[in-house]
Amino acid sequence: MVSEPLTIKCIKARPLLLKLERPIVAKIATISDWPVILVDLYTSEGVIGRSYIEPYAPQAMKYIISALEDFSELLEGRQVAPAEIFEIARKSLHFVGYQGLSMIAISGLDMAAWDALAKGANLPLCVLLGGTIGPVKAYNSNGLWLNDPAQLGDEAAQLVEEGGFSGLKIRLGRATAEQDLRAIEAVRAAVGSDIHLMVDYNQGLNLAEALVRCQSIDNLGLEWIEEPIVYDNLDGYALLTSQLKTPLQLGENFYGARDLHRAIQMKACDLVMPDFMRIGGVTGWLRSAAIAAASGVPISTHLYPEVAAHVMRVSETADWLEWQNWVNPVLKQPYEVYEGMLQIPDRVGVGIDWD
């Protein structure tokens, strides 16, 4: 049965600041209040598409919300067709560039449009995209920041127990390589050898430091080393990738599928993990996942676990989903994790609603 087309009535966006249970302590930032923008795409038919954006910096929210309000005027009366909406919104911001805040606003719009489209079809998003409801392999990324290594063992054990996780992410970039090594050793001692460990430097090193530090942990059996240097130094990443045995992970700062394609072509990474607010929402993910699949590169997700779970069900080289529950306080029915697998609920659309 073909559902009736949906027509955009308006788009509304609301800013929130949420308190993090475990504050972010990384080399480049410390964050205890997490900014979130709730996006609601209203249709004339009564269907509401929902998404959220996590722009890191609270001051950025006013610019993103202004762009979404402009999109509301631009798109009023148009059919909910995500691919077309994506291009219309992008072209409206052509003269200020396709990346940065422009892409973030477009991504929030795109995710809400896909949610509305799936709701209008009375299907979960993964089913609308050609897949099925099912579990998705996840690792816990809710902690293990740059705190005292001696305290990380207990926290790591707690993180495993939160959902029976088989993977954890540790943040690195302390004052010395020895301190980082102690952090890895403390976590490994607490959770055992069967748990997959990913490490993330959060762009905290220069290239010279990265060559030394990454090689110092290259024999520890890590799942990947993530973003040791500034995200756009693809030449530096290509050098690191050629020097390391441990897979190098890159991608949360790709602004659109072309960035992902360029990184793969330059051999700047072994793995990719697009972020939904930068890659272009669901539309940008689907285009990027196809490039990763054609290249045989495993693709993981960054933030946004709800929409991430749906697209991972239809991504050929799907690897790990990053689990973070930072937006759970505003969700009416948060997603749940059992035995290390994120469970997609049997709900239409993405399956989120505001509390």
C-alpha cells in the first residue's frame, strides 16, 4: 500500500542544556553541560518528524536554530522527500559554504524528514530503507575520559555492566605516554582480555607526537586508534596509517560524503565513523556508506545511536555503533542495550519522542 504524500507545514527547533552524568574531559575540551537542539518537522497531515542535534558549543545553537527557521519558510508547502529537501536546503546556503554550521542544520532537517517519511509509511526507518528490525553491535562510549588512570578500572567495569557491552572506548592524550599506557592497562585489568578496547586521542597530538605515541600502543591489540591529530590533516593521517598495524579510525569530522571519499582515496584511514550532524543526516550517511562498501572499509557510527541503529541495519560494511545515552533525559522511551546489542524498538520512524 502506498502512503499519501506528506506536506511540510513548519519546522520548529528548541535549545536545551543537559547535565552529563560523566563530564567530558578530553585533551581539547572539558564539557559538563551538553547542548542539544530538538527539531520537529510538522506536516499538514499531522505527522511530526523528530530529530536532535548535538553541536558541542552552546553558543552555536542560535545560529543553527536560525538556519532551521529559514528552512521552515523555504520549505513550507513542499512534499516530504528527503533527497530533494537535502538539495534545496544545501543550495539555499551555497554562498556561505556546504560545510560547518550549514551542514549541521541541514543534517537536523534531513533526519527529521526521514523520520516523518517513515512515520507516514507506518514503518520503522530501517524497514523503509529496505532492512529489518534487529539488534546492532554497540560499544559503550559513556566514560573513560582523561581522569586519573587509577580510577578507570572501576568505571570500566561499570560501563561493561550497563548493557553487557563487549567494547569500550578509552580517551587518551594525557601529559605523558606513560600515563596513557597506565590508563589502558587499568581498564584491561578490570574488564579482561575479551573486551574490545578502542582509544581516542580527540585530535590532541601533533604529528610528531602521534608517530611516537601511536607506535607505543601499537602492539596492545586495540580495536582502533581514533583521531590522534587534527581531523583535516589527511596527509598526516596517511603517514600514520602506513606506519601502524592497529587500524586507524577517522570520520566524525567528515562534512559530507566527499570528505569520506577523499580520506579513503588518500589512504588516510583504515576505518570510518561519520557523525550524523556533519555527514548530512540519513541522506549523507547512505551516500557515505555506499562509498565505504565499495572500498571494503568498515563503517561505524558517531553519536546519535537511535538513527544510527536504523542505518546500520542497511549498511553493507557496518561495524560498531557508538552508544552514548546523553540525550536519554529528554526521550520518552529511550533505546536499550542488552548483551552488547542495541535493540531497535518496533516503532514507526526512528522511534523517538520527547518526554
